Amino acid sequence: MNIPFDPLSHKESFAYFKNIKIKKDFFGEAPAPFIGRYGYPEVNVGILAPPEVKNTAEYDSPRTWAQQNLQIPEIISYRSALINSRFKAHIKSSRNQFLDIAKEVGMASKPVEVEIHLQKIPSLRLFSDNYAAPTGPAGILETAKITANPKISSKVDYVVSDTDLKAAEGLTTLYHKGFDENFLSRLLSVGQLGVEERRKLVPTRFSITATDSTLGNNLLKNVKDFSEDGSYQAYFDGYLGNYFLILTMTDAWQYELFETYVPKNPEKQLRYTTDYEPYQGRKKYAEQTAGGFYATRLALLEHLTKTKRQASVLVLRFITDEYSSPLGVWVVREAVRKSMQSKSVAFASKELLFQYVKQFVKTKFGWDPQPLLDASLLLKNYKKQTKLNQFFS
């Protein structure tokens, strides 16, 4: 969904890092790489690091930001201080000194100490979109070197060294060993996972969604074996102006996401985008809600896995003017996690659940959600969808 953003919020956030001097040559700690997508298969590869700053782990830690309830200016202050020292590389490149550094940064559990020399001092600006977290000034890399041994987990080293292990297996193996999706998407983006001849650089925006999708698929295998919950529940919470009303209903797994931007004027039409996944799964990428679809799905499946239940899940996302700057799809994932951790409201029937939904949305946002409910494929298919095991019975 195309969301209107306020460019002034970027300027306001610059006050948080006004004491950081943007330099051509500097020492820093690189918490993450960044792989661009323009010019594919020849892409920009960046090493993200703020100059002369130590302890930069929080500069690339969405889960920590959400746990600490950081707000938009604070997050932008972290991200806009990250100089993107970049160079060109083919996605199948193997021998490249700068690329070796980017791969070390992607594999490391802690920020990597680096010495950076750029061609010239980059201009102060912010790069942002709806997929990846923002980045700061970009400059062409002239020379770079790592000045201290990177801290790489033996678990990561083992998976990276296994060049017969498929990328999906590598991702899920490390996920179940406690590595979060942000770290895993970095590892995937620098081409350190998968069968050796298939390894390649993956643009950051694609690696984020690929990681969410892969981890979700892995969790879903077990969720489909859980018993149906037998209850109707509503969860609600939000983060950074992204609010989620999540409805779980007794039935086999199916999932639908509606994304709406809530205008202040209730006389305007409530526009929405939506994507749906039946029990059998989707055959195509979720074009309408894109990365948000897979980020939401992962957070939902984490909750169902933890509670060991199966359900049909209808998700209504309400984006308000509070969300003044695009910060990346991680906001969706963390907002859904917050929502699923909130105290739910339980109902004895589907009818009572949706009476509550209509009243709640009208009171909270001033809008009637009926057009969304009327358009829902999940509700049309509720208690009607065919399960995989019925094909073999």
C-alpha cells in the first residue's frame, strides 16, 4: 500500500545525531551490510557504519527497538547515522576484497570494527522505503579493511561451511537455534547460505521477505498438525502508528491480511489492499500487501506454534498519520508480535466476534469495517475450504 509520509519528520530526526561528523575517512563499527537492487545483476553492496561510534549493535536491531518501544525520531537517528560505504559487484562475484568484508559483517554476531576510506565526503541525507530500515549518507568506497577479528558464532560458521545445505534449511536451522530473522536476512543477503553453486548476493529488500516466508513455511508444517482451537478471539495492539486487530477463529489454517490507511476525514473512502492464503497455500507472491503479508504471517505462526493451536486468522491493519516515515517491514512484524502478546477478548461465537469488531473499529478509528468484511475471501471460505488430507481420503 502506498502510504503518504511527512518528509519533515526526517529533518527533525537529524537533531539526534547532529554531533556526529560525516567524514570521508573514518574508523567505525559496522552492524550490517546492505545489498541494493538497482542494476541487477550488477548491484551496489554497502557496508553500513557510523563514523567514530562504538557499541553500534542497536543501530540494526528491530526487535530491540520494539522491546524498548523506541519512537520514529530515535530509530531514524540510529539509521541515518549509518554511512553506506558502497561498491559495485555482480551477484555471483566470489573474489572481491570489499565483498569479503561485507560477508564478514553479515556473518558476525556483533558489529565489526572497520576502517573506511571514501572517494569524497557524502552528503547528509536519508534513504528509506517500505521494505528495509532506512540508511544514511551513501559514498563510494575507495579502500576498507577490518581492524579486529569479527565475532562469528560457531553455529553460523558450521551452516555457512556446509555448501551442500539448502538455503531454506540453513535459515530454519539457525532460527531454531535462536538467531532472529533480522540477522538471518543479512546472512542470506550476502550470499552465505545455500548449495555452493547457487549462492549469490540477494538484495536486502528481497532477503527480508524471503526469510519471513521461509521461516513461516517451516512453522506452518507443525501448526497444521495442531488441533483447532475451538474459540473466537480478538487481539489488538500497535506500534509506531501501525495498529493490528487480529481475529482468530476455530477452523483449519487460513490467513488474510487487509491493510488500510486511515484518513482523518471519515467522509473519504477507506482504501485497502488485501491478500489471502488458503489451507493449501499460495501459488503466487502476495502482490497487494507485499512484504507485510509475510512479516505478519511469521509473527502469527510464532504465536500459534507457542500456543500449539491451529486457527483461521483474519488481520486488519490500520495505518494512521502517526506513521510519518517509512521504516521498513520490520515494523509490521513487531507490531503483530505486540498484538499477539496482548490480552485477547474471547467470544462464544463468530457472530459475537464480528459485532465486537464493528463496534471497536467504529469507536477506535471512526470507520465502519463492513466493506473489508464483505470483501474477505477468508470469511467466504470459512468452514468450507478443502484441506490437503481430503485429497487423499
